[in-house]
Amino acid sequence: MAEVGMIATRRTIMAGLAALMAAPAFPAGLAPAKPGSRAKPPRISLGDTIGLIEPASASDEAFDITLVEEAVIAMGLKPKRGQHVLGRHGYLGGQDKDRAADVTAMYADKDVRAILSVRGGWGCARLLPFVD
């Protein structure tokens, strides 16, 4: 039974890593797109910093975050935990204001080239009033 849990955890991590490649953070100086064209952010390169946040559900164990960090490192990237990644408030990854502060901080950090949500869920919508 424990083995099934590990498979699900690995699949969750792999799905998160796929989302990492699909959702890079936009740098502050990105020029607006011309009408009818799509703006594309710069590609992620080896050695870039990836911000790790939990905008909704909390991870069950700190080891889950460590696995994600190791996967990011194995891809040649540098993980950076949000200040409240290991927070907990009920089933959520901390208070709403704390989780929103992590999102805002990662977008404001000039070293962070992409943001990876370690866990997601319904709690994300609760952040909207607090995100700068």
C-alpha cells in the first residue's frame, strides 16, 4: 500500500515539473505584445532559479518538498523555497496572506525565472484579494 502512495507522489511531482516548463514567470521588463501576436517570455536556462510555492494545499511532509527540490536540481536548475512553503493552516499551506506573500515575493524577485506550485487546489482563489 505504501508503494502506491509513492507512485502517486512521483506522478504529482512529474506533473508539477511539466507545469514548470509551461508557466515561466514574466520578467518585469517584458515588452507588451503587438496586437495579434503572442508575447513569449525568455526560455529557462540551466542554472536559472525556480521559485517553489504552495498557493493552496499543504504538502503532507517536508520530504515532499525535498523531492521536488531534488528534481529541479536534477534538471540543472536552482530551487528557491517560498518563505511559507512548509506553513500549515488546516488543509491549506498556511494563512491566506502568507501564501499570497510568497506568490508576490516570487514575482518580485529578479533572480526567479519561473514559479512552480508544489501543491495547488481550491485554496488558490482565496489568495486573489491579497496578491499585489
